[in-house]
Amino acid sequence: MKLTNDEIKSISVFEQLTGAIATDCVFSDSGVVFVVKEGELGRAIGKNGSSINRVRTAFGRQVSVVEKASELSAFVSNIFSSIDVKVDVREGEKPIAIVKVDAKDRGNAIGRNGERIKMARMLVERHFGADIKLLTEG
């Protein structure tokens, strides 16, 4: 995975503001997502959200943080941490993470204009060379 100069600068600012170690960041129209090392999520958010709020102010946009994981299924669960999801991984030439969500949570999983699922696909492709399929249950 190669990082652009803008991504490297953004990671540096994020680390200075939070004290958490970031390994990746991805920009979209709606905001930016930082991937932090395992165990660093609490530090990245800060007490009562103080660290993440400093980052949001500095970047002037929505900022999300995802905790890195060594397993594809755990990483996908971390991406969708605010939603109750079940993740099955199908191995193959290109692994596929099948994300099962309740019908009531489908909109939240997709995000406004599909931003959340696009971001999830980009992160999973960058870190695991895999794809995501979203299935609705119920």
C-alpha cells in the first residue's frame, strides 16, 4: 500500500493531535477515515471525544477512525462497528467479505449516497485485496 504526500501529511497531523498511531487514511467527498493500530482506538477518540473533535476542527470535515485488525472479518466488523453485522469470508482468487445486516440497519451500512460502503470497499481492497458484498437479513 502506497500513501500519497497528502495522506502522509494528514496522518502526521492526526498523530500529533491524538497521540494515536495511524497506518492509513482515505479521503472522500464527505470526510476522511483514519486506520489506527490495534489498541489505539481509545487514544484516537480521547476522553469524551476530545481528540477526535480536535482532528475534526483541524480538518474542517467529518473524521472517522477504524481500528486495524489482522483478520479480514475483524477489520470489516471494525469498519461497521456502530452496526450489528455478521461477517463471513469466502476465500478465493479475491477474498470476499459477506456482510449481513438487518433490514433496519441497511441504510446506515450503505451511508448517505453510498459513501460508507464505498469507503469500506476501498479500505478492504487496500488492506486485504478483498471485496465486500452487503446482504440484508430479515
